[in-house]
Amino acid sequence: MTITAHRLDEVVTALRTVLRDEQILTSKPDRYNRARVPAPFPVHRWAERLPDLAVLPTTTEEVAGVVRIANDLRIPVVPRDGGTGLTDGAVPLRGGIVVDVKRMNQIKELDLENRTVTVGTGINMLKLNEVLGHHGLIYPDDPASYPCSLVGGRIGTSGWSLIGSRYGHTRDLVLSFDFVLPTGEVMHVGDGIGRKISKSSSGYQLKHLLMGHQGTLGIATEATLKLYPKPEAELSPFWAFDNYDDAYRCVGALARAGVATFAGAVLFDEHKVAYLRRDDEAYIPQPSDVRALVCAVMYGYEDEVKPAGKRLFRIAKEHGARYLGDEISEGDWAARHDRYATPLHGRTKTGQVVPMSWHCEDAAINYTNLPSVTKAWHEIVADLRRRTDVFDDWGMFAYTSADTGVDYLTEIDIGIWEQQLDDRAWEMWVNAKRDIAAVALAHDGSISACHGSCRDGEVDLVPQELGRGFDLMLDIKRTLDPNNIMNPGKYLLDRAYEGGRP
């Protein structure tokens, strides 16, 4: 533990002024269960990242009370929502208090006329949409972790959605939220003062500043979300190609087709197809001449999706695509969430099957740079694989981030034999992550389109990517969190304080 037993008693006594005893968790299982995330880390070092205690608030006022106490006592605070993040936002690096928001999961207001819903940030999209579906509505924030990630975590990471080309991503779908600052003050964040306003030109636009900060600036507790009509029709064709180049040109043409119902398109490279064919039991194997896959997806009313689908099918055929059929297309798209953070297996260089965890590194890359980034990233992982069997290349995909296809969430998936991830292999992995990030920057991209970039390795290059903007991040952190209690150690923000820490 990072604080003494006497100090812990002092913290618990103070917390009892704002929380009930059952909301304060100090046992070892409770702390361990709130320290892990899917991102790999050496098993023998897990104990380095434990909180001293966890709390389960149910209201904004309780969160504010906890944070005020932590600020007064100079105790670190780490927000935890679904814990599905891949960049360690929910991992306590210096002990302290984990604020678990899962009990803040109520639907506060459903406004059918303005098509908004106000919720506690501990709710997840699957459960929310089960309720909204009865009213013919949907909240279309659709990450890979859809069944288990929470609204608050999506705000904290400014998350990316699989159908964002149609509906936008988290930053577009969250209209406003209540936010507890590191001092315990509560502010409402949105466009203007209205909770349900999507555009304001009054003053600075603070909503985006307080999204994607990985818990370093505060905790979102209640959010108002934009809703859409539940789609009447869905079309998700998968096409096969015998080479990467044709598939690459096809996915670009699909994104530029100008189809209003277009929700996204994704390109799977040859390494990804080989992995799916080899090790994914849910995948329906394709002949060996299939070297790349492209999927597109559309949502809307029946009478607009059907003609749009005909246009995309025509474009795909012009690029040499072979349609894989309705069963594969509908089944594979329907299973898009099922593989997230699922224990899998990989192969050593000799082909031996070994237990491996899935991980990925992602970046935002312009369409024209996808082939060269793909080549460079595979070379980095191939070098890792030559040196050790801890890592396995599970292939890459590139996914449209907008309806014009200007940039793509570009991701390389890595199998990691976590039980064998010793300090030497971990150092190799951190260096590889830094190299992967460097490739993204060298190709005028961003280190991360989705997960954030505050983990060892890529975080080292964040000041390079942001330039003067990183200095502004330090200024903001120091102003809003003068005692550096809010998720300290993340994003190199300790540099905001003289001597590294206050």
C-alpha cells in the first residue's frame, strides 16, 4: 500500500462523512478487482498498481465529497468506469482511491420530443439501448467493448464508435455532462448552459477539453446524450479479395461514394485474414486465395438502405470483390463485439499453440498513408517475434473514422503471452510501442484515434505530437488540479509541477 495503516484509517474515517460503510471497500479482492484492465502488463508486477481503497458513490454529490476529502488529504483519485480501456486510464499508478461509478447507472430523464436521454455515467450502452428500443430510439455509440464499457469511460477517453461514420463518435453524441473537478467543485459542461444544446458560440468550447483526458482532470457523473431513430434496416456486406491493393482501393471508393446511410467500412489485411483462418473459432474459413477482406455497413430506413446497398455492391464489383454471402456477412458483423478482451491463443514461431491475450496499438492515419504504415508496423512486430515467442502478429485493420474516409482508425492486433511477459519482454514491448507511435507521426497521423496514448512507450511522443499544445495541457492540469491528485502519473502531466510532483 502507498499509505500507512494509520493514514488509511484517517481516510476511511473522513469518507464515512459522505459515504455509507458498504460503499467503502478496503479488502484485497476489492482492490485487485479494480486495478486490472485488458491491456497487458507483467503478471509478477500487478501488485505495483493497486489502490489503497475503492469507493462506490451513487450521486454527483457523493463523488464531489470524496474528491474534496482526497484533495484535502492529498490522496490520489483514479476514476474507474467499465475498466475496458487499453491505455491504463483506470489503473492506479500511485495507490489512493479508485472511484468506481458502476452504481451511478440510472436513467434520469428520457425526452422523446427532443430525442435526448440523461443518465448516470455508470450505465452501459447495451443496457441503455434495451430501454430506448421500446421507444424506437437508439444511442449509437458502438465501441468494440459495447456490452461492457460505460458512458463515463467513453467520455474520459473520447471514445471511437464502429458506426461513427453515420452517427458520429462519443464527442459528437454526448451533449453535456456534470463534472467533478479535482478540488471537488461541480460544473456543468456543454455547448452553452443548456443541457440539450448541440451548438453554441458563447465563449470557449469546454466540452471537448474535458473529454479524452483519461481521468486526469476530473470525473463525469451525469450526462445528456443525443438519440436517433432505431434503424429499420441494416446492411453489412463482407467482400473477399485476392490481394491487398485491390481491397485498399475498394475501401477508399466505398468511403467516398457519398452514401447517406454509410456507417463505416473496414479493411482487413492479409495477416489479419491468416490469423482469423488459423485461430478464431468464430470465423468461417475462406479459401487460401482470399488475402484481404472489406466490410461496409449501412443503417437507416428500408427504402434508403436498399438502393444505397446496390451502389456499394456495384463499386465493390468494379474493384474485383467477391461477395461472401448473407450468412457470413450478417454473422460476422453481428459478432463484432464478441471478441473484445476475450482470452484467446496464439502460436510460437514453431506453430505451438500457447495462451495469449489480445492487445492492439492504434493510430489515426490518412487514407493515402495506410499501405506504408501497414508495412512499417508489421516489420516492427516481426522484429519482436524474431526475438521472442511472447508476441504474435494477429494482423491489421483500417476503419473509416468519418463518412468521407479522410482518416482511418488503423490498428495492429498483437497476441501477448502474458504469463511469459517478464521485464525483458516488457521493455521490448514498450520500445515497440514507441516505434509504432513514431511511424504514425512520421506519416502525419495521430498516435491514437481511439484508446488514448498515456501508456509507457507511446506517451513519450505525445509532447512531440502536440507541440505547444502539450505545454497548454500542463498549464490546464496545474490550474485545475493544483495538488496533482487526479489520476497522477498519466500523460506525463507530472511535468506541470515543480520537481515532478507537488
